Amino acid sequence: MPSFKTGEVARVMSQREGLQRVEIDFDGVRERAYVLPQLTGSVAVGDRVVVNTTAVELGLGTGGWHVVHWNLERTEYSEPGPGHIIKARYTSLQADVGSAEEHNQELLDVDSIEGLPVVAASLHSQLPAVVTAIRAARPEARIAYVMTDGAGLPLAMSDQVALLLKRDLIDTTITTGHAFGGEYEAVNVYSALAVAKHLAGADIAVVVMGPGIVGTGTRLGFTGMEIGAVLDAVVGLGGQAIATLRASYADERERHRGVSHHTLTALRIGTRSRVTIPIPAGEWAEGLRADLVSAGLDQRHDLVEVDAPDPLALFEANTLRVTSMGRPAEEDPVLYAAAAAAGTLAVQRLQANP
């Protein structure tokens, strides 16, 4: 069940479109919270607000942030949306965000993405490595980022996406399912990919959930399982499906060392189509391939070794600071090497099928 407290906004720490970060005074104790103005309107210093404290109380990976649920200075709030498609449906914060599908006749009979290369990854932190590798290999490529609802729902919560947009490393954003806040809203992954190809004019699409992947330690109970359905959607629509490995040699959990059980399970059980799995060439290639072969994935999918640029050098060149699970990129470079290999392969597929 959710937990709520009431406090007063003591300081606005930072703000950008779609997001405010504030300090809340709870009877003399200051704690951090964020505000999603699209849902609740903005807040100002001195406002009394109701705050959802559930994630912090559970010790989840939110970085110690509460969420402002309502501003008590308002007796009403209305922000008309562009259509009739509601996200966060049947909750008290359901919002009419509209959707690209209901406003664009050119999508009416679309059932193909005509060979579009699509990279699917399960960790939001791998997104920068995918897109910087694409830019390094094909600077003029138009890149669409599709954010699913497997983790955080508001696109505005991603500092990384805000920075990638600012640096022109992503050209457009599409939020699908109950995720919201993209340049385009889409009802599902299939139509999001159609939007990427036929409305946004993307050369390459990258599909990955927002920050906050959910895992339980069980074989099937993790939201990264969604990449199976994503990859099947790509194949079903006539695209080129590229699966990004989640791999680590720094994670202390045995199930995530080498190729993570998340990747192995999603590609073994959750992916019905035959897809391409890029393996970064170099020092990790033999071990990663062995993990995939041990799981029988060489029989189910196509394993391709890819020479990709050093992701750490790409991050430095683009002034990006990337972390995953609290570890800076330099402590676990294989995670990003796998993502850079996926981005590089997407460009190779684009060049082979312009």
C-alpha cells in the first residue's frame, strides 16, 4: 500500500521541462522529492504538498527521492490533453496524453517498418552507449528512442535522455504503453515502431525501458523480460531485430556475471523469432560467446562478433557520465561494450539495406 506525508516546499533545487526537483520540509526535517508538472502542475517555495514516500521507505533505487502527489495550494487543476488516449489509466493521476495513432491518417494501414534496424536493450543505462556508437559510425543517422513502460513511466525522469537530446545524440523520443512524455505517444511497441519509421523518419530505433528496471531474483520475475516481445514485434513488422547483451564482470551477484540470466532467459524463453545477438570483439568475446552457447542460444539466434568503438572513449568525447547499478561505466565496461556493439551493428545493417 502507498504511504503519504504532507510537508512544505522549502527549496526548488532544479527544474527543466516536465520535471522539478525540490526539498520538502517535514516538521523541520528536509527531504528530497520530485514533481511531474504534467500530472500535478508545478510547485513553488512555501506550497503545502502531499508527498508519496513509499519508494524511499522501501529503500528502492530512487536515490532517496519522494514524489509530490498533490499541491494543496490548488483546489483544482486542469491541463487538457491532445486526444482521448489516457495513460496511467484508472489511477487518480490518469492523464489524457493522446497518441500519435489517433491523429495521423498515414498510420491507418501501416503494418511494416520496412527493414528498420531496431536495437532492443533491457537496461536504461545502456542507451548512451548504443546511440553514441551509432553517431560515431553514421553521424547523419536519425535516431528514435522508444521508451517502454517496463520501469519508470515519465520520460522526464531520465536525466540521461535529457542530456542525449541536448547533445543531439537522439533525434526524437516515443513513449509507449503507459510511459509518457515523449515527443510522440504510442499505444504499444508495434505502433511505436511504426511511428519511428513512418512519422519520425528514423533510420534506426532503440527500444529500452526508462530508469528503474524491476527484478526479483527469480527466473522470470523481471521487467527486462520484455525484450523478447520487443524483438518479436520488430521481426513481425519486417524490421531488423538486434538484441543487446546485458553482461557484467563487476556485479557481485552470480546470476548477473558474464551474460546476465536476464538476457539468457529473455532470449531463450521470451523471444520466439530468430534475431541477431552482437558480441563485442576483443577480450570479452570468448567468455560471452561461451555463455550464450551454454544456454543454447547459438541454435536459436545468430551470434555476430562486432568490432565497435570503445564506449568509455565515446562517453568522454560526448561529455557523458554514465552509471549503472551505482557503478560508474569504467568499473564495468563490458556492459557498455555490448551496447556499443549493438549500435554499431545497427549502422552496418542500415548501410546494407539503405
